[in-house]
Amino acid sequence: MKKSFLAIIIGAFAIASNANAGVYAEGDVGLSRTSANGNHKTKVEPRVAVGYQLGNVRVAGDYTHHGKVEGAKIQGLGASVLYDFDLNSRVKPYVGARVAANRFKYDDRAEQRYKSSSDTKLGYGVVAGAKYNLDEKWYANGGVEYNRLGNFDDTKVNNYGAKVGVGYKF
């Protein structure tokens, strides 16, 4: 999954360098709390995204490494739609929604035998935050989010977090 997304990112940068209109790339990192069966794990969670902006609406694809919870390592490929509120200033608040295909990878050890399996679950979420334009191309980003990562073995997995990052407009 990581190799495929890396290829998508590199391809998007190649297209962006030629298109020069509306395309952006962003990297975020923050603290997230993942909950499953009453257990909570707080960790650093990175995300990279490539998107396209049309007026006040942004559409982006992203890869997020959610980490490990309840014996499952979780990674997600998502798509977001965000709306930027134009306040005629360097600060632009935004709200949005996200859907993702989240891969749950399990490591099972039964009777001294090692078995690895994975499932892909549909997830969804909401985001809110603000961008601060540093110059014409670069911006800083800060936001909060809630994501329902999916269910496995009758376990509902939820993720809450706050992230900061930087983005570049091509």
C-alpha cells in the first residue's frame, strides 16, 4: 500500500509541475487517539496528501499511517472534500468530510504458528481547521478531525486527532 501511494505522489508531483494550476501537496503530523473496545492509544500520526483546488473547494487524496491498536496495524488511503471560507485575509478556516479505505493488518500467533492477515474497511470522518498563507505558494495548516476507521471482530475503531503541517501550491 505504501509503495502504491508513493508512486501516486510522485506521479502527482510530475503532473503538477506541468499543470501549474490548482494542484497542491501537503504534509501533516499530529497527535491522535485511537479507541477500540475501551482501550485508547495516543500516538504521533503522519499524513501526506495531494489535491486540487477549484475556487473555495479542495479535493484531495491522502495516505495516513494510523499505527497499531488492539493487535491490528492500520493504514488508510482517503479522499477529502474541503470548503475554505474566504475571509479576505491570510487565514482561511475550512471544514470538510473524508472517506477512506483503511487496511487492518493482523498478526496472529496460534500454536506456535505465525499467521498474518488483513482486511480493508470503509471509514469516514469530518475535519475542521485553518490555513495560514505564508506567501503565494506556501501555507501552514492546523486542524482537528474525527475518523471512524471501521470495525473488526465486533470492535469499533474511532480516531480523534489534531494535526499541523505545511502545504505547497503549484
